[in-house]
Amino acid sequence: MAGWRAAAQDDLVAPAEMVLSDLRDAWSPALAGELLGLYVHGSLVAGDFAEDRSDLDLLAVLDSDPDENLLAVLAGLHTDLDRRHPQWAGRIEVEYVSLAAARDAAHGGTSRDHVVARVSPGEVLHLLPATTHRLVTWSAVHDHGRSLLGPPADILLPAVDPDRVRSALLDHVRDWPAWVTQMNTSGAQSYAVLTLCRAFQRLQNGQQLSKRQAADKTITARPRWAHLIIWARDWWYDSGPDTDPGSADDVRAFVTELSATILASERATHIGLTR
């Protein structure tokens, strides 16, 4: 989940590329023999990266599934990185997945056989099942990820059938109305609106857009919600304050409505194709 606390304007924030270089140089020897590839994705690659707001999104591909022993090593690495770059603490998202897990999921294998490790804004480093939800990220890294270590992402990671990616993205859309009920801060609400806009545009047009691009297109497509989407976009990109009360009721209504619209359109398309 993306971070929503901007660094103070008078703080000196290390450039993203400097942080990535530091991370690569620390992770490489600490995970020698285990780390097959390290890839940057998200807004830094897709565009619209905001140095004082955006997260750094990375995928680490491992030789084997992470476990509690590796989790302890990773926790130390992340703690040290946060100490060296305090303005980026809570804004670095890394998912650790074994190559076997990515391959099994790409080929339709059961997710119960593997686990991944993940740290993201609002979440501590932890293990979780390698569910098909993760396919959306893994396929995006395969298609657009930038290598910090290891071979190009499309060489190491398996290609994922577009229908599998679409199914995984629809699972996200289906779950968002429940997820959004837990989002009470203005930043979390802004993130929810922009993420649904991205899912809507990708499922409608097959394009993986940045948050800003997806918001602008969805404003035109869903004018009834233009005021809310504009608020979310401007809060996100113009360093909105955490004291902003947000729009919890409107955000939940928007997420619920857009999720239902997407899923209804998908059912209608499926019925049309099977007739």
C-alpha cells in the first residue's frame, strides 16, 4: 500500500536513485546466493513520481521461499536503510518472492504452496501466502521493471497470460469495498480512489497508467465523481496535509460503486462472449 505522509518541506530528502543505489549495495552481499534479481517498478518507472510523496516499489526475486530466518536478515537491512535515509522511512515497499512461486502462479499453480515476504507503508515486514493477487505486480515487473541487480526482468520472470492478470486484477476490485472500510486517513482514502481509477482504466483499456493519468481519464468517464477524484489527485500530488479530514463516506461510496460497475461490465462481457 502506498505511503501518504510527505516529507517535511524543510527536510533534505536524498534522491530516490541514491537510496536505490544504497539499497542495492547493501542487499547484494547480505543476500548473496539467495538474491536472483532486484527490480524497481511503480511510479518511478511508470511516470509521475513525486520525490516528496511517492513510494519506492521493488521486487526481489529469490532462489527459495522466504522464511523466518531470512525475515530476521531483511528486518536488519530495512532498519539500517531507514536509519541512513530517515526521510524515506515508511516509503519503501519491497516484496520478496521466490522464482518458483512466480513460475507456479504464472502457470496456474496453487498459491498455498508458497509464501512471500513483504514490507510496505503501513505494514511491518511479514510473511504472507503467495496468492494470485500478487500476479498483478509480478506481471507488471516482468513487462516494465527496471533491473538493479540480475538479468532483465522479462528474462528472469515468467510471462503471465493476460487473462490470468485480468482475473487477479478483478479479484483486487472485488475486495476493495471491504478494504476501504479500514481507511480512515486522508492519504489512505486518496490512495483508494486513485488505485480504483487505475484498475478501472486498465480493465477498460488495457493500459497500466500512472495514478495521475488514470485519475484524469476517469474524471471524464465518471463525471459524477469528478470532485472526489480531483480531490484525491490533488491531495496526492500537491502534498496534501494529514490534517485534511478526507471524505470517508464519499470514498467508500465511490469505491463500492466503481467496483460494482467494473464487475457488472465484466459479467456482461463474459455472457456476450459465451452466447
